[in-house]
Amino acid sequence: MSAPARRELFRISAAGAPRRRRHGPLWPVLRTVVPVLAAMVVAIVLWLAVSYLLLSPNRRFLVPPPGQVLTDSFGDWTHLRPMLAALGLTAEVALAGLGIASVLGIVTAILMSQASWVERAIYPYAVVLQTVPILAIVPLIGLWFDYGFTSRVIVCVIIALFPMIANTLFGLHSATQGAHELFTLNNASRWQRLTKLQLPAALPSIFTGLRTSSGLSVIGAIVGDFFFKQGEPGIGTLLDVYRARLQSTDLFAAIILASLFGIVVFAFFTVLGKFVVGKRS
């Protein structure tokens, strides 16, 4: 092909190729924030529609509008203070349960990855732990460990443990066969293979388990609050009290606070995972 023909072919190919748009430095932030804000606006509009269009004025207390929740609950310190105190206790329970579940899950997954007979022995019970109805064993936990802080933490551990085991074990097995053969050729010990190959390869899966377990631990803490009511009340205890008293504005405010806490914990492990995994990659 002659040089003019090659230049003409290149010009035609370049003209037909799609051009990439160049976005400004704020584009990643806008791409993340705008959908979240749009979804929030849609949720508020639906909330207002239910309050003002679907409910009659004498039944509007069942679903109070957002403005009433904002002024009567979040704007009144006498209502907000007990919610924040209860949320603090629930946060302690959830974080303690998440920490214990994370350590137990990672250690168990490591043991299972080192010996197939350990995996065959433990994994079925881990599945049973995930599938057993937690509400069915909560009374037993209360009888065995009392009805205070310890029982609430145990509920969180039971709910949050399986995702840590499953995701960590998957990550430990995700190293390629070629990488294992390279370590074998260099006469690497089992400890070297674990610390320098399997654990680094498992980091993304470990943080996936942490994100999943973080939300489950918050749910476990609230479930524990519902059943174990000795000592200071958690946010779950207040939810039950507000429900019984038909304090709808406080009920909605407590639900929003608990949801925000779960989002914060999930976002923390998301950012931490991107920092750690991205730094190592």
C-alpha cells in the first residue's frame, strides 16, 4: 500500500472513531453525589405523597411528613438527646460484634484454607450459623449469657460471622495456579505462601466481607436491643418504645439515625478498602 493510501485510510479510521469526552476534575464527585441526591429527592417526594395524598388528616400521624420529623424530633433536644445516647450504645455493640466476627472469620478461613479436611469439617456449621433463624435462638442466648451487653454482642457476631468466613476463604483460594507454582519452585514455606501470596490476594474479598458484615452487625445490634433490655436502652429499644406509644415522628427519626449509622460504617470500610487495596496494587 502506498503512503498516500495509508494516510487516507488512517484519516478515515480516525474520523470514524468515537471521541472521548473530557470531563473536569469535579466529574468523579458529581457522578457519585448527583445520583445519591436524586434518589433522596425521589424518596422525600414519595414520603410527602404518602403523608398528604394517601392518608387523611386524622391518620397522618402514622406517616408524619419530613418537615414534622425534622422539627419535632431532630430539632427538639429533649427528643434527640435520648436517641443519640441510645445510638451510641448500639454503635458500641455493633462495632464490638463486628470486630470479634472479623477476627474469628479471618482466622477460621485461614485454617480452612490450609487443610481441606478442616474446611469440610467447619464449613457446614458456618452455613448452619448463617441459615438458623436468629430470632429463634435469641431467647437461648439471653438465658445463657444474661440479657445485657454480652448477649447483644453475641447476636451481632452470629449474624456477621458467615460473610467474613465465606469472603475471606474465597479470597484465599483466588491466587492463580501459576503463582502457586512459582512459590513451589522457590521452595516457599506454608507461612510464606500464606502471608506473601494468599493474604494479599484475599484483601479485596476481605473488605467485601467487612462491608457486608458491617451492615449485618448494625442489624444484629438493633435486634439485640429489641430482646435484651437490661441496662441502658439502645436504639432498638427506643424503636420498640416509640412504636408502642405511637410516637411516629420519634420513630421515623430513630430509624433515620440507625440507617445513617449503618451507611457511615459501610462507607468507612468502602473507603478503607479502596485505600488499602489500591495502595498495594
